[in-house]
Amino acid sequence: MKNTRHKIRIAFYSVLVGVTLTGIKIAVGLLSGSLGILSEALHSLLDLVAALITFISVRISEKPPDEQHPYGHGKIENLSALAEALLLLARSEDDQFSPIGASRLGAGHYFVSSFAT
Ligand SMILES: [Zn+2]
């Protein structure tokens, strides 16, 4: 299906951009020794994970129905959307508006940030 091909291509570009951004930020962070940029790299890494989840789920959802999944594989996109929503909640930790409190991830980010500033 053309529409699905299109979705897969866009998801693939998102992963490419994520890899590039994360790579650059890690490199600059390490070269400059800036913990601020390294914590920014952690943000990009989480975005990259979200992009990967999207890419994988869009590819799986394209598969035709089989014996285990007689209604097809489209529902995986709903599951991946849920996973990404949870990732965004974890990521919003540093804004102090996260509804899930101080997760380990958020606490780690605070730790890094407090050294950077
Ligand atoms: Zn299946």
C-alpha cells in the first residue's frame, strides 16, 4: 500500500534525524566536556527511542493477517502510541510538570543538570 510505504519512509527519516542529532550532541558534549549538552543528548536519545518504536510498529502493522492475528497487525500502532506517551511523560520530568513524580530517569537528569549549571 502506498500510504503505508509513505509512513514507513517518514518514520525511517525520523530515526535518521534522531541518530544524527544524538550523535552530534554526544560528540560535542564529550569534546567540550559540557554536561548540559550531554544531558541534551540524553533527551535526543529518548526521542530516538520513540522514533525507533514508531518505525518498528509501522513496519509490523503493515503485515497481513496471520493465524495468531486474524484481524491483522494494525493495533500495534495504538500500543506504540501508548509507549511513546509514557516516554514523553518521563522526558517531561525536567519541566517539573510531570504527573509521574521523580522517576529514576528524571532524577538522573536533575543530577546531571545540577552539575551543568
Ligand atoms: Zn501476527
